[in-house]
Amino acid sequence: MDDARTPTEKANPGGASIASASAAPISAGGENANGPQQLRHGHELPFVAPSSYLRPKPTSRTMPEKTASSPLDKEQMQGLRGIREFLKVRTSYDVLPLSFRLVVLDNDLLIKKSLNILLQNGIVSAPLWDSRNSAFAGLLTSTDYINVIQYYCQFPEEIDQVDKFRLSSLREIERRIGVVPLETVSVHPMRPLYEACRRMLRTRARRIPLVDTDDETGRETVVSVITQYRILKFIAVNNEQHTMLLKKPVRDIGLGTYSSLATATMGSSVLDVIDLMVKHNISAVPIVDQNFKLLNVFEAVDVIPCIKGGAYEELASTVGDALSRRADDFGGIYICGEDDRLDSIFDTIRKSRVHRLVVVDDDSRLKGIISLSDILKYVLLFGEEEDDIRQVGTMI
Ligand code: AMP
């Protein structure tokens, strides 16, 4: 993390300011995409007290009323309709690469061991398999590890037990910490991709397993897992003729969340940040300095290396320390301004591995956050006719 890296990408044909920064935090004096960003260690920045404002659940900006009056509006709607039609004629199976590897974990595996497997394979989730009943048993994600951490915090005297938990104990852990279990959704790979998207939005799942049934045995088979990222990438790569019509600035279409943002500082403890993610039901917390300048983003998946080897006590360490444990190939933090347009965001998704964009002003001050679910929601639902919604309601 010593190297002061410059933005790895600028995907802005029209001057839109979308840039990616590296894993190193952006310095307090760094410029945003209007100029090169100076990146340096967050630790060198003045710390402020851990964020103490656990605000109420953030609400996304309400999407503006459909006013398809100007040529820009009409073009935007044309683009959205084109993408929706595309999603209706493609299947989830189409999103899968020609060749891929799927790591499926046996439900009997120790949770502790599953961490190493995910880290060794460079993945952040895996389908679970119940080998006793030969059945799909759900999806392991960073949320499960966050639940284990909450369990550890609520029952610290049971630390010895935590190490002995198996993946099959995850549901019991949820019950003991009082978490409402997530609905286990899956889709058939040959169903329209549009259906998988609607299901993701309905359940707030960021990834869905594709489950098929073996013709001969009648048993379930997990084919793969599709994520919001994969779907948006698929749209970006294969549907440029429609994404290029999305020329309205994110400010005008109300894309993302701009109020009650959950933030933390480099000096906050990892536990504080996990607490924020749980309370707000979010997967990332922007890390800011005392002037609200963006330094980095702590993501739910950053929790995984923190508890590797059962080192739960390290959760008391700072966000700055935790972020320094990120893998060398970490893709970076993506930022944009409120004047950026969805077409250039799709451009960035086409070229890079983007999981969210942090909206900043010209002084790198945090303004908002655009998650992939915000983009998916806008692409699928904005201006959608009531009739369409009813029609799809029967599909999901
Ligand atoms: P995500 O967890 O990234 O799928 O985001 C779920 C919703 O929460 C989206 O509408 C985001 O815009 C919003 N969101 C994501 N991160 C934050 C945050 N740190 N503070 C407030 N809202 C957020």
C-alpha cells in the first residue's frame, strides 16, 4: 500500500467524470475525476472519532415522476425499454461464461475452514450443498460471516464454540441473534433473465443461485450463481445500443442514496462499521475524513480477511488496518459526480469490475452512493406501466 497509485481508469467519452481509484485511500487533498487523484495512506490523515451517528435506515431518493416529455426523456425511456426487452429474451444461462469454475461447499464444513477456501479461491460467496439429502442448501455470503461476528459479540463466552460451528449451523446462528433469515431464492437457468432481476429486486438479494433439476435423478443441481454485477456487465457488453441512450445525469434521475448516509472514519473500529452495515442493511460504508472527503470504502466482503483463522479479536482494530489486508488485485473504488450519466456508468461497468459508485463533489466530498441494486432498480422499474408490473407479478 505504499505506492501512490493514480486512477486506473477514466471512462468518459463525453467528459463525464467517472474514474476508479486504487485500493489506497484518496488523500484529503486529492482531486476527483476532474484532475488526477493523489492517493496515499489513510493513516497519515488526521483521524476523527468513530462515526457515532447511527442514523435511521437510509431512504433512496424517490424516483422522479415519469415525465417523458423532452427528447432526452424520450430517448432515455427508449433505452430503458430496449434493455428490458433484451432481458426478457435472454435467459440467466446466457449470462454464464463459456467456461467457469463453481466452488460448492458441503454444509458439514467448519465455518472457519470455509473462510480459507473462499480466500484461497478469490471468491466471496459459494452455494452450499446438503450431501445427506443431496440438495441445494442455500448461499454462503459475507452476510453469514457478519452474523457469526454478531453471535460472537452477543455471546463472547462461547468463543470456543464459534470455532466449532459448521456451515449447517448458520441458520441456528441467525435464530439466536434474532436475524430474520433471508428468503432462499433460486432461479432456473433457462428462465428469462428479466425474471431473475425482478426476483433480486423483490428479495434484495445481490446474487442468486441458478438451480436446475437432473432429468435422470430428479435431484437439484446448482449450475452457477448470477450476481447483479454479472447482469449489469452482460447488459453493458451486449446492449450498448440501448445503454448509450441513457444520457440523463444521475442527479436528474435520482439514482442512488444521498441522505442519511452511513459513514465511518479510518479510526473507526471494524466492529463499528459492521454495526452500521447491519443496522442500515447495506453492503458498504464510505470512509471519510473530518471534512467528509472520501478516503475509501469498507465493503461487507472486507470482513472475510479480518476473521480469517478465527482472529475475532482483530475486529476491534481500525478500518485503516483492515483495509490494508485487502488482496493486491483489489479493483479499486469507483467514483462519479452528480452530473455523470448512466451511459458513462455503463461504460465503466463494461470495462471494469464495479460493485458500486461513490458520488463525490469537485472537492472529493461525499455526496451519495449508487449501488448496483439502485442501477438495476432504475433500469427495470423506472416509468414501468402498472400493467407490466401486474404481468410480471405473476412471473415471480
Ligand atoms: P447495497 O447494500 O449496496 O445493495 O445498497 C442497498 C441500498 O442502500 C441502495 O439503495 C444504496 O444506495 C443504499 N446504500 C448503500 N450504501 C449506503 C450507505 N453507506 N449509506 C446509506 N445508504 C446506502
